[in-house]
Amino acid sequence: MKYLLDSGMGDELEQRGFEVPDWKTSIWSVSALIKSPNAVVEIHKDNIKAGCNVITTNNYYVTPNILKREGIESEFESLTRLAIDLAEESRQGFPEVLIAGSFPPIETNFRPDLTPSNDVLDDYYSNLGSFIQQNVDLIICETMGSIREGINAARNALEFSDHVWLSWTNKGVSGDALPSGEKLKDAITEANQLDIECQLVNCCAADLATKNIEILKTATNFGIYANSRKLKEQKLIQDLGETVDIDVNHYENTLPMTAEEYAKEAKIWIDEGAYVVGGCCTTRPEHIKKIADELKK
């Protein structure tokens, strides 16, 4: 393994007492950029202290489409720059720590049906890339729920960085498909045509990522930063149907994991040849610390 990513931001803010609004209808973790930027810095720093060598900028929900919810879409550039500045501040004194600039979905998580045209995506990602290219060490296109958006994001990212990671999300009860219904293996195959450094999955149950690791291994390099959740026993897993929110479906079929359990799962990924590991929702700096401790054994 070459890189240890940081843990999730949104849930961690909430754990620390910051009021984080519902991600489905609000600007979610962007609120911390506006109201409590010091909290973002502290979380970055705590992840660095835990042992990660890559921190991700907190601009995941800083998209014009999301910012419209509060009528602040004109602040897209200034909030993006703030997220980068906070990451820069956090790594002072730690020259080995890299900053990953986030290329997020343009719309709500797990709703590829809301993704606008390729022209709109090109405009968004090219603007974002121009803001961040001088201030990040790599670009991570994350939580991509359809092949179209993932490929568009990565292709644009390559215009601004030689180090691009593309992370798909495969929430569900099998993990072999994206929220769009397209197969994970097809997404990886198509992205292999691009000159990207690594393909990952994120925001899924940790053991669901493990279940699909052979598919991931068809990428040039692979990585995982999952949620600190595990699937219930197979007999309890149920598909709640297409009309049920994918996030509800995910959580109804998973249980929380301890930091120790998560680290043991991550060790499997590392042993299988993962290039990058880290944490997404419900992971905390303590999860990163446990992974770092596993690496020392």
C-alpha cells in the first residue's frame, strides 16, 4: 500500500457537536466551511496525527447545483478556495502529507438520474480544475454513481493533474453495480482506457467492498475507502425495492463496525494489493489510527 487516506468529514463534524443538516436537502458539510472552518482544520489535523498521508479537501458539496439550495451558488469559487486553504493550513509541518482535491458528483449523492448534460459537467469540472490545479497534489473523483459522470470527471481531471484517482460508489446489497444500475466491472473496464493512477470504491459497507475486490483488482491500481458499516447476515439482507432510497436500503441492511473491525477489513484490502485505503462515512480518525497500527504489525 502506498497511500493512507483520511476519514469522513460530515459525520465527524456531527460527532464533534457541529450541527450538520441533512445531506439530501441542504448544503451539508459546506455549512462548516461557512460557520466553523476551524472544525474542518482540526479534523484534518487529527487525521494527520492518526497516520494518514493524504487529506481530502472539504469541497465535496461545493457544487453550483448544491449551493443553489441556499442561494449561494455565486460562492462556488470562494468556498472551493477556502476548502483548499484549510487543507493547506492543516498540513503545515507535515511535508509528506498530500492534498487530494475533490471532484465530487455535481448533484445529490447516489442520484445519477439528476446528472445534467455532458456540456454542463464539462463546464463544472473544468472550472473546478482551474481553481485547484496549483494547490493540490492529486485529484480524486469520488462517489461516482454512473459511468458517464465518472468518466467525464476523470477525463477533465486529467487536464489539470497527472495524478488522478477515480472512485465509484457501489452501495446496495450485492455491491456489483453502481446506483445507475451499471455494473462496477463495466465502469472499471471503461475507466481503464484513461490514463488514471487508481480506481477505488467508497461509501459502501466495508465488507461489501471486500466482496467485490476481485472486480476492483482489474484496475491498474485499486483502492477502498468504505463506510464503517458491515452487512448483516446474508439471510437478513433484503432488497427494499427501486422506490426506496438507496441510502435507506444501505443502512437497513448494514450494522456499525468498530474501528478495530474496520482496520481488520482494511488489512484484507492491503494484503490483496490495495494502492490506497482510507475511510468514508462513519469512519473517524481513530479508524485511520487503527489501520496505521495494523501496518506496523
